[in-house]
Amino acid sequence: MYKFLVVSFLLAFCTANSQELNCTVAVNYDKITNANVQIFKSLERALNEFVNNNKWSEVTYKSNEKINCSMFIIINSYEGNTFETSIQVQSSRTIFNSSYSSPVVNVNDKDFVFNYVEFENLSYNPNSFDSNLMSVLAFYCNYIIGMDAETFEPNGGDPYFEIAQDIIALAAPTQIKGWGQSESNRQNRFFLINDLLSPTFKAFRQAMYSYHFDGLDTMEKDTKKAKEIIKASLATLNEVHSTRPNAYMTRTFFDAKADEIVSIFSGGPTVPSADLVEMLNRMSPTNSSKWTNIR
């Protein structure tokens, strides 16, 4: 009986403190020659432990509720303890009454420079900027959780986006690339969160919620109606495009969603598509070859 109670307590404790992310962090070092590859393997192992073992919020996640995501880091150059890299961050969430995982996040961040000493202890302090490596990873962990929350509840990502904004406030004074408001490239971490929290992009967040919760999550119940809702959510997103053409948030949306949108509107019950294709071409012309497959 005593052993049973102990096991039950441990299980309850683990469940209550379950981390939010089920994340695969991969480090690609194909571009690097004449280096001891062990350091890259150690880095990959340490980053996986850091991302997956940290508790990023006060919300309790059951094992089946963890957010599936990935961070793919490409080492472009490496000298001493300095790594110049890019990081691609992706996440998905399972659709209600389905085994289908819908892509939510797809961000390719090309400005990721950090220092790392093999076997160093990786720790994160939310009240200070101690390491660009830790700050970037903490930023994207909160961004992933926030974007996932947006698909379940209107403005559900606010607490996580505000934490990400705090990370930016601590990082920006370092003038390390990727954090600054004054950078000529407006497609960086600052603008990713600044736009999300701006009233100008309110329609984007409305579209994220409607597309997933009102649309995809009801697909099994009434496919045609769900398609109509998804189409309407894309029209809402078009409001953002009308105000801010070529906005970073719009681009990241279609980086994640282009193939899915084509799949949704290329089979099953049909909805009028001519106006949809015209709208998609206006918002995301780089995907025009894909939009031609919508029937």
C-alpha cells in the first residue's frame, strides 16, 4: 500500500509539472570541415535537454497535450567558442477528432550568433540577458507556446508574447543582430512579437483562432461549413495585408500554411474558389504556383 501511494504521488507530481514542449532540436554541421564534431553533438544534446526539461509557464500540460515542435540549427561558421548559425523553428497541433497535425509555426531566423563552451551548464534567468543562446531559445519557446494558445482561445498567447517581449527588452541593448527595432531588415524577433501585440495586427490573431478552432477543429463534423469558415478567416487575414502589405507575420503564416490551404480547398465539398485564389495571390504571390492547384 505504501509503495502504491509513493508511486501515485510521483506520477501526480510529474503530471502536475509536465513541461509544455515535445521538441526536437537538431544541429547541422555539414558546412563545417576539419573540426571535432563532438562539440556539435554535445551542443545538440544540451539544447534538447534545455528546451524540453524547462518549465516555460504555470499551465499544466498532460503528456498528450505537449506541443510538438522542432528547432533546426545550421552551423554556418565556427571559430573558438563563437557559432554563426541560422535556426528554423516549427510547431504543429493536432486537430480535434483527428490524427492530423496542422502546422502552426514556421520561422526561419538567419541571425543567430552565440557563444558555447562544451559541457557548460545551460541555465536561463528571465530577469537578465546572460547568453544569446539561452535568450533566443527562450524567446522561441514562448513564441511557440503563445502561437499554439492563439489557436485555442482568442488572444490566448498574450502571456507568452509578453514574456517574449521582455526577453527582447533585455537583449536589444546588446545590439546583437536579430533583436533590434532599428535594423533595416524588419523580419526579425523584435517585429515578430511587436506586430503580434500591435492593434494593427488584431485581425491576424482573429484569423489564427477562427482558422483553427472554428474551422479545422470542426472539419470532421461539417466539412463544407468548416471550409467556408477557413475561407472567411483568410479574408480576415487579408485585412492585415491591406493595411500592412508584405508584413512579416503574414509571410510566416503562409510559410506554415500554404500546402495545407491547397489541400483543404482541393478536394471534398467545394466552395467558390476564384475569389479565394485571387486573394491568396495578392497576399502571398511567392506561392502562386501552389494556388493554381486550388479547384
